[in-house]
Amino acid sequence: MIHDPNRVYVFDTTLRDGEQVPGCQLTTPEKIDIARELEALGVDIIEAGFPVSSPGDFMSVVEISKAVKDPIVCALTRANKMDIDVAVESLKYAKRPRIHTGIGASDTHIKLKFNSTRDEILERAVSAVSYAKKSVEDIEFYAEDAGRADIEYLAKMIEAVIAAGATVVNIPDTNGYCLPDQYGSKIKYLKENVKNIDKAIISVHCHNDLGLATANSIAGLQNGARQIEGTINGIGERAGNTSIEEVVMILKTHQSLNLYTQVNSRNFYEMSRMISTQMRMPVQPNKAIVGSNAFAHSSGIHQDGFLKNRENYEIIRPEDVGFPSASIVLTARSGRHALKFHLERLGHKLEKTELDEIYKRFLTLADSKLDINDDDLTALVAYRLVKN
Ligand code: KIV
Ligand code: ZN
């Protein structure tokens, strides 16, 4: 298959890595609803679950495979035959099935998790890919904890699994350990040193333990990866995964990167609310792109600049991510310009002296109240009318 070199594939793992979070579990019907919305959002791959983990997860993969038609449906496995057999079975209705199999690649995982050796793990990785390839054409291999793996060993493993038939090679920073330049260099090294790398797509899968998941994913893309794995709202194990909405908007905002996805960013806000509600996981107000304050301007200096020209303080238009609208929030840090804007919105055109007078009383009120609403403004104006 020929790939456009500038196209980035978006792999959504909200229903697998995201759903692993305690308290975020979903029923099969809920997962189907979310999968349909992800399809409408335009993600390329939906990781629907880890079928061997429970009968419920198995059924979810079966039903999602029936419910969506455009995206690839992917099922996670460990590197063993039983997991792969169950995953193959769960994907039997998928129009475009993918098996996602893999094993630990760092010495920490090799020794402390598998009590094994590099050679033995390499052999298990290759066997898993070869076995899965007999049933499904599209095989993604994950080298777990690649962020902490020895780079030469990692390169050897990646070359061997591509030779065994892997179509996508996932280089997870499972523990969110890497700095962006370290992670970017890893991807560059693989691109330059794995002989058959042009036969597979490199995927980035970054966790957010140090708050670097998005930065690391971008560094990976800048160095040759062309698939990004993440979740909506960045939910996922521990501190979470890369936020898909952040990566997509970074690529849109920084056209100089010359990379694009086929995701419809206008669906982000709605998608984010859906995930937050269904998974009972509130979105922090200051979350980039979809947080309730992402387009709220509250200090006097910013409000004044924004009201003069929104470009002063807006690098993304709220409508581009489906956000209802930008807002000018009135607090004790607001200036006259913001107060005037809201009073005029409510139909009150005031002379400068009147505005100065109301502004003083507004500040006294705002110091004692967290935010000022329309009723408060109406009361401030009414007081002026009564007084005069
Ligand atoms: O973080 C990780 O390494 C994973 C793999 C299973 C892909 O989620
Ligand atoms: Zn993960």
C-alpha cells in the first residue's frame, strides 16, 4: 500500500487503554455508541479492547466490529497463541481487522516482568507476529517500554518483527519516561538503522507520567513516525495517554510541520463531553482544546486585547473544535473594557462617567463574589437608575 508521506494515521485507544482506568469501565452498548462517534470523528483505527481479558471485552470487540465500517478495528493481545486466537475470533466481523500484539523490550521488563533473556523475548516477539499473520494481514507489533529499551536491541527486534510480517511498529513510552528529544531520537534511530523500516509504519504511543505525552508524540512525528496513538481527553493508565485532540490541533496550528490527519476537529468538544460523561471522568477546566476555560478570557489585560482583536489571544478558533464560543468572564481581575462589553450586550449603553462609577461598584462586588453574572450586572445598572 502506498502511503502519503505527510498523512498521520490516528489510532484511538480510548476504549482499551482509556477504559483500563478504574471507574471508567463501560458496557458493550456504551462502547458501541462511542465507537460510532469515533468513526464520525474520522479516526483511522479504533482499538476496541483486549478480548482475552474478559467475556465482556470480547463481546465489545465483536459488536464494535459489526457496528463500524470505515475505521480499522484493532484488538490487543500479549505475545501468545491463546490471546491471538481469541482476538482473531473477536474480529471475525471486522471489515478491516488488525491484531495488536507485543511484548516488553526494556531490560527492566525482560528481567523483572518476564524473568527472561533478550534472545528469548526476541524469539517470542517474532513467533507472535508470525502466528497472528496466518489469520490477519494487518499486524501491529508493540515493543512495550520501548522508551527505556536499549536502542540497538530495540532496532533488532523491530527489524525481526517487520520481517515476520508486522505492518505497523508501535514504540510505546509505556512509563512516560522520555524527554521529547530522547523520544524523537529513538524514532530517528529506528528510521535510519532498521533495514526494512520502509515496509512498516512507525507508531507513537506515549504516556503522560511527566506531562510530556503530547510533546513526545509530536517529537516522534517530526522524526518519521506516521501513526499516533492516544485517547480523547488524554484518559488512560495512571496519568493518562496522549490527547488526540491536542496532537490534531498542533498539526493544524503548525502548518510548517507539513503533516495532517483526517480527523474532523469540529467534533472534538462534543466527543470530549461524551467521553467525560460516559466514563465518569471530569475534564479539568484548563485542559487544552476541550477544557471549559480553554476559550475563556478573564484578566483585564487579556480581555482588552481580545476585544480589540481576538487574534491577540486566540491561536485556535473555538468553532474549529466545536466549542460553543469564546467567553469574557467577569471577575475582580476584569477591566472596564470587559464590563462595557457585557453591559452593551445586555442593552446598556453608558457614558464614560457612568461606566467609571459602575466599575467601582463592580470591583467591590467582584471581590466578594467568584464571578459576576447577568443578574448582577442588571442589579448594578438598576442601582444607578434608582440613585439618579
Ligand atoms: O503503554 C503501552 O505500552 C501499551 C501497550 C499495550 C501498547 O498500552
Ligand atoms: Zn499504553
